[in-house]
Amino acid sequence: MKPRSQFEDRRIPKIDSFFQVYSGRWHGWGNEEPFPSRHNLGRDYLVEAARERAKEMVILAVLLLAAAWPTVLVMIEIARLHQSHH
């Protein structure tokens, strides 16, 4: 049997009936709030920013120590040479 076109009988075409009308309530998270994490968004951002800042500070400290190490060694050698001449 040949499939019938939805336009053959000149009525309104069939539509997809799997859509859902938004009723003003959020049904995806199990609670009544439309977006449950929205009130935590600022706090979550601050916590993540603090973590990133802590990582950056550790890296900066390592780089500063690596850069300062030769200067510290030179100062120690100068102090030793100065003491040995007196």
C-alpha cells in the first residue's frame, strides 16, 4: 500500500505532537527553582577564581625563587669573600 501524503486531503498538515508547552515551572532538576544553581553562580565563580589565583601564586613563587637564587648565591659569596679578607 502506498503511503499517503499528509497534504492529500487538503486539511491542516499533521504536526509533531512531542513538544511541551512551558508551564512556568522547571521540570529538569526536581525542585521548584527554574535554575537551581543560579543563586550559587557568583559564589561558584569566586571559589573557582580563588583556586586559579592560588595556582598562579604557587607558580609565581617558584619562578621568583628560581630567579632570585643566583642573586642570593652571589650575595653569600661576596659576604664570604669579605669575611675572609678581614
